[in-house]
Amino acid sequence: MKTDTEDNKNIDKDMVYNKTVKAGKRIYYFDVKKSRNNEMYIAITESKKIVSGDLLTPDISFKKHKIFLYHEDMSNFAEALLQVIQYVKERQAPPPPREQYREKKKEADRSTPDEDDSLGI
């Protein structure tokens, strides 16, 4: 009988290359793996952090979505992805850097009066 550790070692042996992209509450994993017949494929995973519960005892979980991209589909996939990216770039202004989002939120938090202050307490 295999243990979890043995299964994890087998999974890691299949990994050839990986790249991680952190994007706010999301993380994208691009993993190049080898199948049993030594053919490479790409596993793309989106992992999103979900926080629920109250402030004292938050419940943190991750919602994951996976796409498997096989060698015979890579050219068509890459071409379509580049076309879609170009379409968006031509029609939408670039988003501000993430730091600006954080600064705007801090400013909004500072300028919003506390509930006690608005009651004159």
C-alpha cells in the first residue's frame, strides 16, 4: 500500500518545469509535466484564497481550477491566447500598478469615519 509521501514523490517526479504568478488573491501555476509515455504537457492551475467566518476565527480555504494543455493543442492555444491578449490591450487602458490599489484602499479606510464618530460619541 502506498503512503501519501510516496504518492507526492511520484507527482514531483513527473514535474519537469514550473512557473508561479502571484496576482492579488489569486496564484497561477504553470507546470510542465511528463506523462507515463514521456510526453510533456502543461497543467495550468488557478488557486484563489477564500476567507470566510469571523475576524477572530477566519476559515481559510483555496478554490482551484485546472486546465491540462497537451502538446498537439499548444500552438492553437498559444495563438488564440495571444490574439485575445492583443484585443484587450488595444481596447482597454492599462490598469494602474497594484500598489495604487493598496494606497487608495488605505486612504479610503482613513477617510471613512468610525461608526462611533458619526454618532457624535
